[in-house]
Amino acid sequence: MLEKTTRINLLFDFYHALLTPKQRNYMALYYLDDLSLGEIAEQYEVSRQAVYDNIKRTESMLEEYEAKLELLGKYQTRQQLLAKLCQQVAEEKNQKELLDTIDRIEKLD
């Protein structure tokens, strides 16, 4: 469950701009603020089932966006490559210039 929550949070970070305000609000309240379905339903004066359906639909949409755009996958690959590069540079002598370049790459995200 924690892996799924982490993945949805990451997808939400990348694709929240593609969601409607209502979808963004429901997802933020459920995943970021950790409100229950009932609490969200009460706040929006809708049924718990309506909130559940909206969240499940939005999760599917986020997965579809990722399948097409691959922003999260590319980000994770870039982070892995940077970590590997940092490790390799740490093993070399006269590494200041390389470490500065890595630092500049890291700041791009």
C-alpha cells in the first residue's frame, strides 16, 4: 500500500496540472492531507462513493498520462544515473569540475 501511495503522490506531482480542480482537490485531500473518504465527502457534500469513484478514476488517468509521457520514469532514471555518476566521480582524483557539473545537473530538477 505504501508503494502505491508513494507512486500516486509522485504521479500527482508530475501531472496535477492536467487534472480538473475537483480532481486535484480530492487527490490532495486524500493522498497529501490524509483525509478519509468520509471526511472529503462531508466537506464537498457528496457521497463517500462519489469521492471513491473520482479518486479511482483520477488514479487511472495519472497512470495513463505516465504511460504516454513517461515523466516519472525519466525522472527516476535520471536520478539513478546521477547517483551512479556521483559514485564513480567520488572514486576518481581531481573531481572538483565533475562534481560541479553534477551539481548543476541536479539543480535542473
